[in-house]
Amino acid sequence: MPEGHSVHRLARQFQDVFGGRRLEVSSPQGRFTAGAALLNGHTMVEAMAHGKQMFLRFDHDTFLHVHLGLYGAWNFGGDSSFSGASSIGAPRRIGERESASIPGEDEYAGPPAPVGAVRVRLVSEHGWADLRGATTCAAITSAEAAAVFGRLGPDPLRNLPGDRDEFVRRLRRRKTAVALLLMDQSVMAGVGNIYRAEVLFRKRVDPWTPGNAIDAGTAGLLWDDAVAAMSDGVRDGRIVTTPPSMWTEGATTAPDADAHFVYKRDGLPCRACGTVVGLTEIGARKLYWCPGCQL
């Protein structure tokens, strides 16, 4: 599932290529026909991300709400002014990288015929975007959008005043293992399996520690590291949590094998202490951790 950095990059791209533009909205697949009719012909005013949720606000105060889930992805295309990634979402084919940038077409003749189950298609005079496979795709009111925001925890990539303290409060009031709490979107919005494993390792926190047993200082450091790591992901378009000193000699970007401390490195020696990296399951998800550094 795409983690929060990908959704924030999506929101940025939507703002860049569709912000302030009147859009034709359709549902080639037919599953979003009624919602598309509510949005068709209106101007997209603002694209927003909170955690793994994206909201496109239109000029009549109606929102397109999208949660990509495990299989959702957006594809983009257009003329030479319509730039950015050509595909963002899941499933990943090459690590956490997005598809290549759009080269732009010298003579743009409009969007291609829909391929596959396109839930919603957005079209401006300069380009198009197709959504497939999303868990949530809905046209909602501002009150409904506010209700979704209200169910979510603070987002490290928004990092608004008071968010750090609110995360610390939410984490420390629960007896649940911290490894589960970091993936609980009502505690911290946007963190997925990779950031969870990497942040816990980087702060040397035992994944099974109950939230209410973590002191406020350590909880604050988990928030700070999530802010730093996820901000790097927004900048780079992929998740890299290791420093350049750990990459293959001469590499200017991290090879996939060098990008993480513990994620998908089970059975290999810990980069810090040499202990074999462990793999277990918690909350029906794989957890990667170092028994030497995190106990």
C-alpha cells in the first residue's frame, strides 16, 4: 500500500496540473457514474493529502475522496505543459519508485481510450488522469470530508502546531504495542509498514513496548523521525532511510538493497550491531526488527 509520502506527492501533482482548471469527470468503468456527474464541469480548487487519504476540492465545495488501498494507482498524461510522474500508486514494480516522468507530447490530441477498469477519469485542456483499483473513490460534501479528517491522527507531513503533542498523547494513552500504534491511522496518519519498521529501528525502540510504557521524550523522538523520514520520501519519491555512507560505493542514489536498515532484510546481519534481522508478524502484517538493537 502506498505510504503517506506517495499520497502527498500525488496531491502536489494534482495541484500543479489541475489546480484552477475546469475538469471533465467521467467513470469509464461505470462504478462512479453518479459521483462523476456531481463533479463534471467544475473547477478543481485544491488538492489535499492527510495520511493515506487524498481530497480534491471543487468550486462547488464537493470533494473527490480517494484512498488507494493495496491496489489503487493513478496514471497521468498530457501535453508538454503537463509534467510530473506518469504513475503513482500500487502495485510497485521497482521498489518504492514512481514510474518515469512524463516527457510531454508535442501534439496533444486528448486522452487515450481507457484501458482496463478505470474508476474515474479527469480531463483538462492539457492532460488527463485515470484512477484504477482504489479502495475508496467517492464524491463527498465538506461535512463528510471534515468527518474523515476527524477520524485521523496527526500527519507528520503536515506537522501542524500541536500535532507532535497530540501524537504523544494518543500513543501514550494506549496499552497496545507501539508497532501496532504507529500503523493505527487514528494515532499517526500516513505511516505504513516500511516507515514503521525503519523509524522504530532508527530510534532503537522495542516494537512490543506498550504505548503507555513509552516516555514522552521517546514518543516525541518517534514523531520527529517520522517527520524527517517521510519528508525525505516526498522529496525523493521513494523510501530511503539509510545514509549515503551505507550505499554501494560510488552510488549517488540508494540501490534497493541499500535503502533500508531492517525492512525486508530478515536473515541478514544488522547494519549497526551484526545481529540477524528478525521477521515476525504482528497485526497480520510483517514486522522487521533487530533483536540486538531494539531490546
